[in-house]
Amino acid sequence: QKEVEQNSGPLSVPEGAIASLNCTYSDRVSQSFFWYRQYSGKSPELIMSIYSNGDKEDGRFTAQLNKASQYVSLLIRDSQPSDSATYLCAVNGPMETSYDKVIFGPGTSLSVIP
Amino acid sequence: GAVVSQHPSWVICKSGTSVKIECRSLDFQATTMFWYRQFPKQSLMLMATSNEGSKATYEQGVEKDKFLINHASLTLSTLTVTSAHPEDSSFYICSARRRNTGSTEAFFGQGTRLTVV
């Protein structure tokens, strides 16, 4: 079983719509959760980090975490063509343990259609 | 900010030669740096975790004698691909974590595209 799973997409949404990206993880010791955006040929860029259950909002982005369901999501409101990229979900285990490393999911390709 | 600089951005080398990639945290001290490899259309695969002043911890399946990692200071980690072969051609990316913040957020360098011919 893969540690971090995401729908590969591509996910297509019209400009101005809400894009919803989902991620599940298998390791219950995971404590930190991240969403990165990666444009083709570039390195990942951190968008959001979330550590506790519930929602966390930052501008047009909202991350949601449900540790009981081992599920984390990212909502992008008012999607723009510039949001078209691959979105990577990543998890990190407890610090200073053998789980203290950032593991990435396969990524979901998002295309925002003008 | 948290700027991580990786050098070189791209490199072409002959099969059998070695290539060194540098990862520097420019405006913060990094106790932990991570090295990833990414093949086209695939996600980032963690190769190793590098802690300043100690030996790197390699992920299963990654040859430590082929991918030499040195983390000699709080701002610099290097990855040397020894005796490179065409199958080592990939996008190598480092990330660094700030020292003593209690945060697991990691910031990425711009990546190094290695082509072995």
C-alpha cells in the first residue's frame, strides 16, 4: 500500500470555479501535512501546511484535515488559469523519530480552463 | 523568507563520471536536508535524509555508495552521483528544514536536472 495517495487526474475546472483536491495517507503516526504546487520542470512550492483537525484558510486556499479518516484535502476557490499545475500532498511523521521525513503523494494535475 | 539554492541547475555528464550537486540554505540554518529524485511524470521519491554532522539516512533501495551525501555545515549539503549512468538521468531536488523551530516545513531548492550521456 502506498503511503500517500492522490487521484492523478487530470482534474479540469472552469475559471472561477472551486477545485477540490484529495489525499489519503496510510501511516497513523503522521503529524504534519502539506500541499505543494509544482509547475512543469520546476521544484515544488509550499502552499499550505496543516497540523490539526479541521480547516485552515489562506487566501483562496483552504486545507482540511481529518486524522480519524486519514484524509487531507485542498480547496482552491475562484480558480485561475495560473493555478494550473500539479498539486502534491505530503506528510511528515513525528520529529526526531524514524518517521521524521516528508513523503509525497503522486500528485494531481489540475487544469483551469479560461 | 526561506531561500534554498541548489547548484547547478542542470548538468550533462559522460557515463562513468561523477557529479556533485550543492544545496545551500541562504538565509537560515538547516539541521535537516532532504534529497529527492523525480523522473518525468512521476512524484518526488525521497532518497535520503541528511543531518548536519552525522551520516545520512538512506531510503530502502537507494545505494549509499553511489549517492554520496555530505552535510558538513548548517547551510550546505552535497549529493555526489558517482559513476553516473544514463539511468541516473533525473531531476534531483533538495529541501531544507529550519533549525530549532519545531516546524517540519521544508523549503525546496530549484532542482538540478542531470543528463548522463
